[in-house]
Amino acid sequence: MDTGYKSNPLLDRLPKHLKQFIKPQNYNDYTPINQAVWRYVMRKNVDYLSKVAHTSYTEGLKKTGISINHIPSMYGMNRILKDIGWAAVAVDGFIPPNAFMEFQAYNVLVIASDIRQLENIEYTPAPDIIHEGAGHAPIIANPEYAEYLRRFGEIGCKAISSAKDYEMYEAIRHLSIIKEADDTPEAKIRAAEKKVDNLQQNMGTPSEMSLIRNLHWWTVEYGLIGTPENPKIYGAGLLSSIGESKWCMTNEVKKIPYTLEAAYQDFDITKPQPQLFVTPDFAHLSLILEEFANTMSLRKGSLKGLEKLIASQALGTIELSTGIQVSGVFTETIENDGKPIYFQTKGNTALSYRDKELVGHSIKEHREGFGSPIGKLKGINLAIEDMSPRDLKAYHIYEGHEVLLEFEGDITVNGTIITGTRNLMGKIILISIDQCTVKHKDTILFQPEWGIYHLAVGKEVISAYSGPADVNSFDLITHVPTENTIKSKKSERTQKLELLYNQVREYREGKNRTISRHKVFEEIQTYYPEDWLLSVELYELAKTNGDSDFAEEIIAHLETVKQHKPKVGHLIDDGISLINEALVS
């Protein structure tokens, strides 16, 4: 099985800053116990979900080539996904939300390649290959849903975060890592859960990212489709959770028609969801997404968009009405009559037009930040961007002329015009001025000894969004996670248990029929009396081979396990029922 990270045309299109998150799948790291967990969950899910999931799920399993018996390889998935215009990559657990969504915008499915422990077989807060591979991948075989997912990524990666959003991301990533690690003390898990809870209670005004993340949760992760009275499952979180997929179909969970209100419904990643939203069809998801996008600074710009970027304390972009784009970390804005009349960035800043950096305006030229007035000149109805060459000359905005530009809101720009830069439509978008002084009333914003002043022309901010206009303008290869998924060292006892699982697997697949199943069972009873899954697999072999006495012996042992571990009782019962039903049919 070829499982290394191999590229393909879709992955080749990814920008470098996304490729930094990709890691090799390392298929050989999956243990026989991991494979048994995958097989149990998939058999149980497919049996149940064929009755309650949207038809796209079972059809998608076939189209994407996801096997019930084997954890999928990235290479194998990519070979099949390319036929529906998608690809998949492996990552280490949670990645930042903007990056996650940007992958989707490129038709690339992000898959956390680790798999949940047997102890968390029903549900884990950590993203894993069961959730991503068996949950997300099948549904994208539906063209309407696949386009929704791509469009969601395209819009979502532009959503502006707050400073607290990143803190929340790190807290949830930490919780997911320690919950899936072996032998994490309960006190440590409780402390991490408390931190997540405290952050959720004190996030302040929700950011665009937190709102669109809510929409993602209630659709892509926990969505239902149909009617509230007769819903079907399509959300990956439900499709990959053998506990919640049943729970969500009961009357204990409130079913609500899906509207834009879902953006304002928070969720708790550590608990089953008390309510879910039902979309009538996949096309309706796109309608609500566009409704939400119309509320974003991406489409509205204005003073509020600038203020959101300032509050984010992160790299962002504004676009002015001429199309010129300024990318950097925004620090302040001056307003007048509810409108921004000046903005300022700090540190590396780049200027672009139509998402392509302007020649001579990279971060090398603007290392110390960038500031510019916005708006019209005082007493002149005609904005600079709308002036003809003759108008510009009349107002002394002309090469070699000294000029005093007085903007509305008491911003003045005084200096000698060097040159102007125009866009493809002939509108002037940038004016370079020598010996320039810029003031707001008596406050100096720029002075001659700082060099050439570049005035970004625009009467208003029409867009504000997260990230740079041109991804090549900045060094974005900087992602260093605060902690990585914990790979526990295996004890000799665990290695012996894995060997037993492997022997049963090889026997079932016909690779080695010399193994004594009875001897394996004796080993389990003697050394691993609380392990239940391998005994269920042995029961399957006993029933398949018509060995009734051996099957009864295993059932008796499993009844003892249920007495000592009542929480796994229903898992044992479900596994036995699946085997018996399969033999009858």
C-alpha cells in the first residue's frame, strides 16, 4: 500500500503557506488495534447510517473508495477523489481555522491522520481519520455539497478573527491532544476543559471567524437535512460518532430549521449537542452562506471593517474603492462623521492591486508601516479617483507640482508630486510625493525626513479581510504549533496485545490460518481481561466457522467484561448483534 505524501495537480496548486501543514501519513504507524477500531466503527456506522444518513453518504463511500475493513491511505483516497475534483492531505490534529478553510477553497480535504483510542471509540473531541475520512469524504461526492464546501472555505478564510479566537484555538487543540494521549491524569483533562469553558464564557463580542465557525459546526460538522420531523444526517461529526449519530435522532435533541440564526448559536465541543439545525437541501446551505457573507467586512468594508482588523492584531487587508489593497497589521484609524479618514499599519506592509503586489511596494519598501488618508478633498465633490487628467492638473496633482491636499476631516498632505500609478481602467490609485508632510489638525502623521510618501487613492474602504492580498508578499511559512500530538511509548504489554490483534486480523484475511484462535483467547483472558474488542472479533470468527461452543465461551467472557466495565456494555452488545445479523442475512 503506497501511502507516502505524494503530490498531484490539485496539491501542486496549493500555496507554500498551506503546504507547511501537510505531513506524511506514515501508514505503517497504524497498529492492529487502530485497524480494529476503524473496522468496528465503520461496520457499526454503515449498518446504522444506511438507514438514517442522506443518500449521498452510502453513495459517497463507494465513490471515494473508503473501505470498511482498512484505514484509508491518503494516496489511495487521492487517486479516487481526483475523479470528483478533490484531494486529501494529512495534518497533525487541529490546524488554525483560516488555514483549514483555505484548504477547502482549493478543493482539498484536510484529514487528521491519527485515529482515536479504543477508550474513545464512540466520540473524541480530537479530529481523527474516522471523523475526516469516514465523515467528510463521502459527502463531498455530492456536487452541490462539494461546491458549498469549497465556497465556504473561500469565504471563511477571509473572516477576521479576534485576539481571543487564537487563544481558544490553542486551548481546544491542547484539550484534544491530552484527551487522546495515554494515561493523561483526569485532573489535567478537567483543567483543560475548564479553560475552554472559561474562554467560551468570556469571548466578548463574537468575531467574524467565531460566527462563521458556528455555521461550519452546525452544517459541515453537525448538520441534518430534510425536515425537522424527518431529518437525515450529513454532518461529519455525526457520521463519524457512533454515539451521537443515534442520540441525534431521538426526541432529546431539538431540531431547528436552518437559518442565519445558526451563526449566533454557540457550541460545546466537549459535550453532545442539545439542538441541531435542519436544512431542506444542500442548495439552501449556499443561500445562508451568501447571506452571512453579505454581513462580513469582506463585502462591507467601512470603518467597522478597519476596526475589526485593528482588534484582530493580525495580518489583514483593506481594499479601497480604486481597487488598491493594503496588507499589514493595522494599528489605528482616524474617523470623521462615522467614516475612516486615515489608517495606519505597523511593520511589514505591502500594496497590491487585484491580489497582485505592485512593483516597488513590497514589504522591503514598507518595512516601517504605511498610512494614508481616505475620502474626498474638502469642498470638492469630485473624488481624486474620478478626476480626469485635466481635472488632476487643475488641482495641481501633476508631476513636479507642489501641492496642498486638504481632505475632509482635517487631514492635510503637503509636498511635491513625483508620479502617479493608475489601474487598468485608467483610474489613479497611488500618488508618490517628495518632501511631504501629512497632518491631522496639529498632529504630524508623516514628515519629509521619513522618505517618499505614497498616498493610496480611494474615497472609501470597500473591503476588509483576514490575510494578505498577495500571498507571496509575506513570509507565511511560520506555523510552529505550541504542542504536537502525543505519541506514547508502547509498553511491552501493549506490544503483545497488538500482536494478538494482528494474529486475529491475519487469520480473518486468510494470510495465516495456522494461528490458534483458542490460544489467543486464553491470552486475553489471562493477561488482558478488560479488553473487549478482540474478543468480539474472535466471536465473529467462531460464528463464521460454525464453532458454537467457542462462541458461547467468548460470550460468557464478554458478560464478565460488561460487569467490570458497564460503560462498554452497549458497544459489546452492538458488536455481537452486527455479527449475528450479518450471518443471518
